[in-house]
Amino acid sequence: MSNKLLHIIIDNREHKLKDLFDQKKDIIQYESKQLDIANIVVIEDF
């Protein structure tokens, strides 16, 4: 079974979350942006 790559956009102030995602680079890809409405945006590609 192959793992899907998860792409997440997180608020650039979420330093602890970015540290956690850095440990899971093989399955979680993220970008950091200044967000006003939501802290986390998750995108799933098929």
C-alpha cells in the first residue's frame, strides 16, 4: 500500500506545527503563509 502525499498550508506563526511536519516530510508537504481566516488548509490531490 502506498502512502498519499498530503499538502497543507499553515499559518506562518505555527512554529511548533512546522517542526512537527518537518519530521514527516515523506508524507506531509506544507507551505507557510500569512492566513487571516483559517490556521490550517488541507488539500488532497487524487
